[in-house]
Amino acid sequence: MTETHTPQTDPKTGAMPLFYGTPRILVAELHSDLCLNGERDFRFADGANAVPIMAAEFIEAQRAYPIVFVGEPAHPAVVLGLEEGNLFVSADGAWAEDRYIPAYVRRYPFVFIETPDKSQYALGVDIDCERIVAAPDGGEGLAPLFSNGQPTELTQEALRFCAALQANQVATRAFCEALVAQDLLVEQQAQGTFPGGKPFNLQGFHIVDAQRVAGLPDSVVTEWHRNGWLTLIDFHLASLGRWQDLLHRQGAVSPQLAETASPAGAAELADA
């Protein structure tokens, strides 16, 4: 029986984004004793077969992973596994040395949270994260989030990082909205076979149709060139060659990338 999976991402700015259990706005009066364990551990992401990325990350991400578009509204994401699970996180929590780590992953456990009056965003943290500990007196390997009632350099750096990510979200959304407006996204599915003969089917994602891009009006091409969107499309299309790498990491054979509407027209990604 074919195992059918979809990229597990939540690119929207909802109340409970991917990875986060109990995100809370940081307040010095309430969280003065919170510290971050300095030991980096990515096991929180070992169950995710995809994570969102921003437009500014395409140049780095396309060298490491397939970039696809998921969700409604569409948002770019990198594929990290062919079923439920991340092929780039080891058992001890290390990320593959030779691979770019998406900003969405590096941001955790910090996050921007919309204030109750929806007028702005404030820095928050996932209280459920194992790296967040309450230690009023600090301790070896622990970095406090506040000192004397003020944010530490760690917290200020997290604020700057989250702000940059949020700012690029606006540019990323504009790019995706333009792709949808020009009807350039087509639904796809990745199919293949695991060792032992079990087939897999990763579906529920979209890619850009290169032929439709070639048919864009000259005025749109000029505008998109100035916006840098044609370059983003080139990076996206180039990244699709990384499906083969995923399949090798998973030990899969007979890979195919097929349009959901017409599986019979599948194009091989790699030799079996």
C-alpha cells in the first residue's frame, strides 16, 4: 500500500505555528528567571518533513533541498523528508553539517507574537521548549533572557532576528501572491519506492510551471526582473534537482515527480 504524506508545515502566522507548544510574549516582570540552555539541539525538528522559508533564503536553500510551495495561501518551504520525519537531524540533535539550516528552524524557541490589540508584534518564546529553563541564579551553560529587568544581548539578538524574518515575510508573501495571480503554480506529487518494495507518495505541494513562466507578457517579465522574482523562480526550479539527494538519503528507488492531475505524465528525477 502506498504511504501518502504531505509536507508538514504551517507557514501562516497562526496561534500555534510549527514546533511551538506554548508560545508566550516575554515580559521581564514574569520571566526574569528564564534562561536558555546553550547546547544547540535540533531534535524539536526531527519529525518535520518540511519547514517554511523566506524569499531571502532561496539562494542558500536551493543548494540543499527541494523548494516547493505549500498551504493556502501558498508559501515556500523546503522538503526535508519523503514521509513523516526529517532526514537532516541526527539522533543526537545535530543538523547535517553540509546543509543550510532554515531561518525558521534557527529562530526556535523564539518567535514574534501579535499583541492582543493586533497593533504590533512582540518577542515571545516557547515555554515548552526543553532548552528554556527557570534558573533564578543562572548556572553553567545557561544564558539568561533578562538581567536587572532588562533584555540581555541574547534576547536583543533574538528580537533582531525575528524582526528580520517578519520583514522578509512581507516580501515573500508578495512574491507568492504574484505567482498565484499569474496562475504559475501547479500541483505535484513525488512518488517512489523504499527498499523492500514499499511505495511512497508525497503530495499536497506545488511547483512553478516553467512553460507558463516563458509565456508571461513582456511587461510582467520586466517588472518581475526588477523585483528579483525571476531569479527566485530560477533558484526554485534549480532546487528540484535536490529530490534525488533526498531519495538517496532515504534509500528510495524509482523516484518520480508527477503532476497530481495526470500521474501518467510523470518525469523521472533519477535512475533507479
